[in-house]
Amino acid sequence: MKVLTRRELIALSEHKGDPCVSIYMPTPLPAEPRKSQISFKSVIGEAQESLVSRGLKPQEVEKLVEPARKLLSNSIFWENQSKALAVFLSEGYSGIYRVPIDVPHLVVVSEAFHIKPFLPLVGGKEDFYVLCLSKKKIRLLQCTKEDFREIDLENVPQSISEALQYEPLEKQGQIGSAPGRQGLFHGHGAGDEDLKENIKAFLRMVDKGLKDILNDESAPLVPAGVSYVVSLYRDVASYPHITEDFIEGSPDRMSAEELLQKAKAIVEPIFKKEEDEARRKFEALLGTGKASSLLEEVVPAACSGRVDVLFVPSGKQVWGKWDKETQKVTLTAKDEPASRDLLDLAAVETLKGQGRVYVVRPEDMPSGGDVAAIFRY
């Protein structure tokens, strides 16, 4: 499965075109192809009606929705679904995503793609890594709470035998130095200390290879492995965000899905603590000029990179226009030309500024309103 990363989500939000069609549709699990196809046909009809209301000619509408219409006859596609489907259409562009989280039935036609339903995957920076530490196979999974993908470890040794160029440690016979690997081995009949140093040498190579992948990252990294290997990795690791708890046992015997579920139990308390701290900080700063629950203050701040933390309600849109020149927010009707969901705009701009975005139930909003933001300055 492919995880929609923060970078990819921002690229999607920056796509320019008028109109841009965003379609979100829940899909049943296990898959019910016929039911989903009927629902999707109805959704396409909603999009067509909205496009016509914006003044597009019938032939222009048909051309725009054609990539979506082609999906209707793709039986294999409908047999392989996740919790929801997201489709993005504009002139010369179509994007199709299987979504691993619950999303509302939604059709939005605007001057930009509507990405707020995706934000629970990446908005709060609630991504994390699972590092599988095994002498036979090193794996790195990039995860969200709902999905994962395995990272290509091009510059990371895949096994201890590859890294140190000798027989696996289980065959503890004569261990000799390989060409170009002097200093990594300790003569004949390696004992416990030799075994430990060989593993540490291997793990140092792993850590060195991971530096380029994890550069500038701050996501938690959950080690998975037997306790003594995890302990040795901690001794040599340079990444500063390794979790205290780890997944105990041989990761070679665990599927990626099993590793994801075990890691979630470790990182969820970390993420919950961060969200609770953000709520308390917002309440403490409200009224000081460093936090706001007013959309006319939050949107300009987000667009200038000043929002550090943003809370927005799920399943709600506030339609309007943002004038960059005058720095003014104007509320509008949904179908008015050039209008867009201002909550979506604030969320996108906060992401671009490397801020955190929490999508919560309307009744859980810190301010009780439509938006809540903590400013950097």
C-alpha cells in the first residue's frame, strides 16, 4: 500500500485549475463492487450538476469527468477497495486514491482541490517509522495510524552477512576478515564479545545508511527486534526520536500489518499527549494575540506561515474568498465563482508552513467554533 505523504498532499493542494473537482465516497468492506459502482455513478452525476451550474458546456463537463466515468467499467478496480475512494479531476489531470480512513460523502467543485478529509493521515504529523532490526533482514516502514509503506533502503545493508561479508553468525565457525573490512572481526572462534562487536559494527552501518532517509525528520521511530539487538542499536543510533518502548521479538516472523498494529499501541499515547498539550496551550494563549478562534485572523496568519498549530472541525466547510492583496476574508455561498472552503485553505497553508493540523469532531473544537489556531508570532 502507498501512504499519502505530507509532501504529496501539499502538491495536490497546490494544483491550479478552475474548476477542480474533489470527490470523496465511502466504500464498503469487504468490497461490494456492484453497490460501489452504482454509488459512484450517482456521485459523478452530482459533480456534473455542479459543473453545469458553474457555466461549463456539456462537452466540457463530459471531458472533465471522463477519467472517473472509465472507472465504472473496471471490475478489478472495484474488487480492491479500502474504506473510501477519493478522485480529483481538473483539465488534463486526474488523481485516484484508495483512502484507508473513514471520510464523508462529499463532492466539491472549486478553484483548488479539497484535501481536508485527508488531513487525519498527515495533518498532525502523526506519522511514524518502524525499524525492523534483524541480522537477516533490515526493513523500514513509514506508517500512519491507518496505513504503511516499506521504504527502499538503497544505501542500507540488508543483512549482517551483506554488511560484513562473512557467514551468518549462527554458523560460528572460523571468522576471518574480508577484503576491505579489516578491524571488524576478531580472529578465530569469536566469543560473546566478538558477536556483540560484530552486530554493533553492522548496526553502525545501518544507522549511517538511515541518516539520509531520516534527515530533518522528527517522527517517532519504533524499533522492532529481540531485546539485545535493540539495545545494541540504541548504543550506536544517531536518530534522536527513537521510542522508549519497542516491538519485542523477531520482526522476520511478523507481517507489516502486525508490526503496524503493535507500533500504533506505542505511538498513540505520544500523539495524544501532543494534541492535549496543544489544546492547553491554545486556551492559555487565547486573548494574548498569540492564538485566535476568528477565521478572519487565522486565514491571513496561515497564508503568511504564522500558524504553528491549527484545529479544524471534520465534515464542515466555511465558504468564502481570500484576497491576498488586501489580506481580507469574505464569506460567500458555496457555488459562487472563485469561492473555496476557508477551513481547507487555512489547513493547507498551515501544512506548507510546517505546522500541525488536527481535524477533530465539531463538538471537540477547543474554541467551540469553526477554527482554533496558535500563532508562532
